[in-house]
Amino acid sequence: MSAVLIPVGAGIHRAAARICDRLRSEVAAQGPRWRLWTPVAFGGGCGVYFVLRVEPPLWPLLALAVLTSGLWLAARRMGRSRRWTLPLLLMACLAMGLATARVRSARIAAPIAPALSEPTMIEAWVIDVDSPGERGSRVVIAPVWVRGLDPAATPHRLRATLRGPPPPPGASIRLFAILNPPPAPAAPGAYDFGRNAWFQGMGGVAFALGETRPAVLDDAPWRLRLIMRVNRVRYGLAQRIVARLGARNGGIAAAMTTGHEAWLHRADVDVMRESGLAHILSISGLHMAIVGGFAFFLVRLVVAAWPWLALRVPGKKVAAVAGLVAVTAYLILSGGPPPAERAAITASIAFAAILLDRQAITMNALATAAFVVLLLQPEAIVTPGFQMSFAATAALVALSEVWPRRIRELSAPWPIVTVQRIGSWTLAACAASLVAGLATGPFAMQHFNRTAVYGLLANMGTSPVADFVMMPALALGALLEPLGLGAPFLWVAARAIEAMMAIGTTVAGLPGAVKTVSSAPVAALPVAFVGVLFVCLWRGRLRWLGLPFAAAVMIWPRGPVPDLWIGDGGTNAAVVVGHQAMIMRPGIRTFATDLWSRRRGLTGVDRPEAGWVCDRFGCRPESGGVLAMSWSRKAPDTGTLEALCGSARVVSLRAIVPDLPAACDRCLVLDGTDYAEGGAVELWREGAGWRAVWSARVRGDRPWSAQPDPDVSDSGG
């Protein structure tokens, strides 16, 4: 027996030794890459701030950041090894991220509009024209006077939905409107529009009840005048582009150059989403890279083609300065939305690396860009744009690190070289699209609950057109259009847009082009983010251990689907029937109902006419149903209440009803008091009772968590 065990034991020992040696070699190979995890830890601290249910006090967070930073510095000064300094550094970055997010929230704090019981009068400056909503055109305004509000309680910015065409930036207007705080989440755990508005300085939403009229106001502060002047130029350029190219092509071109989406057709947006091309409409990293790269290579080509100049100036650095100028100009032209700001920071760091004689496209440059973005905008960590952009960029940089370098032939016929280069470019483009799509897939599934199955095909088809024709032509056309010389370039851009839309329409029309995926639990997304980053940042074969974590959103078990969803204030609801969500009020607050049904992986269908007793104030099943509703602001009379309670197991009342008839004792009744405190709600049937999860409780008591009046809040579109 011992003769058999000794060799077996020795073999196991040798195998374990080999594994340990390999682990040591891979850990040693990380070397300077350990510093790449510092922005990850910093972002983790920012993320911790946003998952808290209660606003943390500021001074303890600052003290924690100082303490952990001091411990790290002390360990370095004492000459401690990396096994000590690295954990302390990551802890310090985590604490600094948490403190930075808290400081940022306090620094940009501004009044939030209350939910006024009656419409009010607003006088304001029009700052910019926003994308249209479900109820009409929208503008961003700076209120000067709001009837019923003290100046100290007046929000700095409002998003107003108007009747008729929007006035241009710089106009002074007067409107009679309903005023509310920014919209709350449409469902427990859903995207928080109010939080996003808080960090953009948007203190509320207004819904105009009549025509917008001009107002006579005192001169605005100089900064506001400058912003409005820039936005007026942007809007004027967008109007010229639309007039030049027509509503469809011009609307898409205007969205990609100035950021104005007022002329986009809903059908075109749907085609772009279903084909996986929606990212082209949003001014982000792709656009900044193309515009900055086009300026860089154009200037470098001009310098190289002029021998006198090439001998006297460093062409690469001059081109980098041109790229910085182009990125800055494009940021101003786009209106500076947060995604464009993040993309501009990333591109600027790449050009700055060239000016400092460093390699532009590296993990170190990307880590620096992430650190700068999070330092300036810690709220970006919870936005889909930041998550998808940096995950895709990290994946592409990691791909470039392992991509084999082509051997340069000393002498080869040009047809062979041409074929080889075309093949290499095609293979690289396919690999880049595939890798970027895989890296962003978890975030698209979690946030948007849809996957464009043929997105790789659509992006491969449109990439040459968009990268080498459409975006450069739009850049030149936008630059020369104010001089009246942009027509030829805009014409070329319009043909490229038509080609892109033709590809998108074809791909979106393929069978099964879009797959709806329900959202995973909240914990799955950070796990997937860390998994993607581990695959990208780790050097060696152990990186593939991150793949199961990167796929967390796809493989994480989903909980049971709620039996009911009732939106803010009980203005709409959905009843789950099999794999469908039956919408109680079709056409009312469709954005919220669509968002909730997609998050739960359900298909929304309209409530059938048969089997229901409905009028303009409420709806109930004829007998034995799950849900009956009254969406009237006025409390129903006793007879109506008895009918509602006698027909369903759950009764939703928008009005506050303190005294219920005896017929309602057998069912669950939710009224205006419940919705005012809890917002939207999901209900699960458990035995003889119900389990409720309210959006306000999931959201917590945070500075941005004021509750709106759901009947007039406009979160759609």
C-alpha cells in the first residue's frame, strides 16, 4: 500500500508546486498594473455612496479618507512591501471615492421644486431646447420668478414641457404650468431620474397648460448669458442642418453634431435601438474619438506633406494640439452633456500623452481618464453611459495588448499587400466589435433590458460608413455651414446616413432581432463590472477566471415576478398574466409601464374591453379579479367603493380615503396616503396576504428623493 501512495503523493505535491509557481509568476507579472485597480477602488467608493439608504454625514467620511491615506503613506515611508501598501492604497481610494461623492452632492445642492397643489405662473430664461417628451416639445429653463415660491426655494433649472414649437435659447418666457419635483423611479430599484436631475442641477419639471408667452425680465447673469448665447448658436446650426438635409436626415445629423434631438423621428430611433446602433445617436466616446482622430491625422498629414514645415515643427505634437482643439470645440458644439464631457476628458488625456511623449492608447491612460472623470463626476459610476463606455474601452485596449503585430514584408507585390491589409482590417474590426459588444452586453441587459441580437452585424456594416465618411463629413459640414460652405459635406453625410439607416432597417427587420431580458438583482451588475475589469486588467491566463463573474447579469437567478405593479399615485398599473403584463390604462404613462414590463422580462399588452367595467374615473373587473382602480383625484362615493372592493382582491385609490366601507375589509386597499409615502409599488401574493416593495423605501432618504405628483411628471421620451 505504501509503495502505491508514495508516488501518488509525490505527484500531487509536484502538481501543487507547479500551480503555486505559476500563480507566483502571474502575480509577479502584474508589476505596475496593480495601480490600474486604484480607479476601480475609487469608483467602488463612489458606488457605495449611491447604494446607501440614508445620507451619510460628511465629516466622518472625510476623516476616514484622511486616516486611510495617512496609513498608506506611513506604510510607504516605512518601506513596507506591496502586500501591505497595496491593500492600504485600495482602502484609501475606496474611502476617498465615498467622501468625494458626498462632497460633490453637497456642493451642487440646489432647491427642488415642491409638488404644488395648484398650477402656478413661471417667468424664466430658455437655456436650451431639450429632446421632446411624450406630451410635446421640451426646453430647459432658468426660473427668475415662480409664483408661490420664495427666491431661496426657487430651483435653478427646470425642464418644461410646452405646447407648440419650442422658443429658441435666450428667449424670456412666461408660462402657466403645473410644477413638480423630478420624476421618481418608475418601479422599485429602477433607474432614478430624480438622482440624475439632482446632479445636473435640474430642480423640477413643469408642464405648461397654455400657450407660452414672452416675458420682460432683467438682464441675466453673465455666465447664463454666455451659456444661452452658445446654445443659440448650436440651435441655429441644428436648424440650418435640418433645413439643408430635410427632417429625417437632418434630424439625425443635428443629433450627432449639436446634441439636439428635437427632429428625431420615433420610428428611426426604434430602428437604431433594435439594430444595436442607438449609440451612434448619442454624443459620446465614439464621436469624440472620430472627430479628434480625424483632426489629428488631417493635421499630421498636412505637416508631413509640407517639407519646410515638417523640418521645423514636431508634426505629431502639432496634430495632438489640433486634436485637443477639435475635441474642445465639439464638446462646446454638443452642449456639454455629461457623456460628452467624459468622452472629451478621455480623448484629451490621450492627446496629452502624445504631447508628453507617452503612448496614447494604454491602460494607464484609461485609468487616468477614469480617475479624472470620477473625481469631477462621481455620480457617473451609476450611469449606464460611463459603465458601458469604460468597459468597452478597457476591452478594446486589452485586445490591442494581445493582438499579434503584423510582420512587415521587405518586398511584396502591392496586390498581395492590399489583400493582406484588407483582411487584417476586417478581422480587427470584427474582433473589436465583438469584444466591445461582449463587454457592454451586461450593462445593456441590466439597464435597458434588451439585446440587439444582430448588433455585431449592424455595427460591422455601418462602421466604415460612420467612421470614415459620415462623421468626418458632418464635422467639416458643421464647421463650414455658418459660412455657407457646408452643403457638399452635408450632402455626403446625408448619403452616409441613408446607408446607415438602410443597414439598420434591414437588421432590425430580421427575425428575433431584439431579445428582452429581465433585470438581475442589484448585486449582479457590480459583480459583472469587476469581472469584466479583471479580464481586461489582469495579465496572464488567470484573467479568464473573471469570465463567470462578467456573465453575472446573465446567469444570476431571477426572483419571482410580482403579481402586480402600481405606478406613482395609482395613475396606472399592470397585472401579470403568464408572461404578459396587462396594462390597466393603455396609452397613459407608457414610458413607465414599458420600463417596468421590460425590467421584469414581460410583454406589455392592453387590457381587454370584455370582462371589465370602466369609465373615465376608474376600472374594475366584472367579478373575481385581482385589481380594481380609481384614478380620480376625488374620493369615490360609498357605492363605488363597495363595487370596487367587491370585484377584486386589491383596490388602488388615487385619492385619500380615510373611511372605508365594511365591504373593503376583505381586500387590500391602497390610497393616496400610501402612494405619497411610498411611490410606485410591486406586490407579490403570499398565502392569504400580499408582500409589498415600495420604490421610496428602496430609494431611501436622500437629497434627491422628493416625491413628485405622478399625474403630471414627465419622465418619458
